[in-house]
Amino acid sequence: MFEIEVAGVRLALLAQRAAYLVDERCLLVADAHIGKAVSFRRLGVPVPSGTTTQTLLALSQAIAATSARRVVFLGDLLHSAHAHAPATLQALAQWRHHHAALELLLVRGNHDSRAGDPPLALGVQAVDEPLCLGALALCHHPQPRAGAYVLAGHLHPCVVLGGRAHQRLRLPCFHFGAQVGVLPAFGAFTGMHAVRPGPGERIYVVGDDTVQPLPRAENPTLTA
């Protein structure tokens, strides 16, 4: 974990692409997009299998690393209505059984409006954004809000390192501005969008099972 401070709050950044509110013992997860692969397969698109298992394993690892008591999903927990497929729901139910004591909250995102709230049996409390927690506003959409620092998802941020096209490397990142911080997408099967940090903004790159700050002097030319 790499610990930073935002709005006077201690925040640990995890290599699993989640963030942890240390004093609240609360794990923040953005854009899990569980069921995305099955959604694509229902449309006839051949995509890898096992991505839900990978995502849930990473979630269990993040919980074990932090001893979190609460998980807040910052939107897009389920990818679409197809995520309610029996095999996907069974995997979620088994995961929930092993983490029965956890409090789970979902701040609804744009995909959640299409997928619908998780089944009641999973014990996930779903709320609209913002979810206010002290100095923070926990959201899906990364839009400034008066009187609070926003932590959100939605954009799936990454940096593009390297020069020529065939040598470029895309790595997920945490992106913190003056009023809004954006977490990388957590799901094992998600796209990424390259970001361009402005003056004074902080970038933390996830790679090789570590989180490292991107030095300002070494900021690459970032392209979409």
C-alpha cells in the first residue's frame, strides 16, 4: 500500500486498484463491472472467461490486506442486466458467504441504472451519489461538489508510458486533482482511458503489484 492524504484524510492506495480509508476501515472499489464478460458473450462477442472469479479474488485480497470492515463500491458494480446470469450470481453469493460480516454499500453509477440493484440476498445497500463521509463525497461520477472532496470512478484512468506506438505501455492509475480524485477500474475485464494531469495534480501508477507516484519531472506525454 502507498499512503497519501486527501482533504486531511488518510488514504492508502492498493495494488489491487482499490483505495482504503484508514481511519474508517473502509475499502473503496470503483468500476468492478462484474458480469461484463457474460454480457459480451450474450451478444456473440468471444471474450475471456473467468473474469468474475479474478475480480472477486482481488477483492478478497484487498480486504485481507486492509482488514476492512466496510466496502463501498463507487458505481458500476454490475455491468448490465446480463450480470444477473445464474453462474455470475452464484459466484457472488459464494463470495458473500465468505465475507458475511462485511458491510457493503453501492453508490449507484451509470451501469447500475441498467443492471439494477444487486439481489437483496447479497446484502448490498444501494444509494444514490453522493455518499457523504466526513470531508469526502463518495461518488461514481467525478464532478466537483461544494464543501467536499470527491472520490469517484467512471473514467477508468491510466497513463501511457513510452515513445513509439509499439513501445507504449498502458498502466492503470489513481488521479488526484484539487477537488476530485479518481480511482482506477477494479474489474478484471475493463477498458482504460488515458488522462492528462494538470498542474499540481498527483498521479499514482499501478504496476508490478506496487503503487508508485509518477514524478512530475518524469510525466510522459499522455495520449488517449
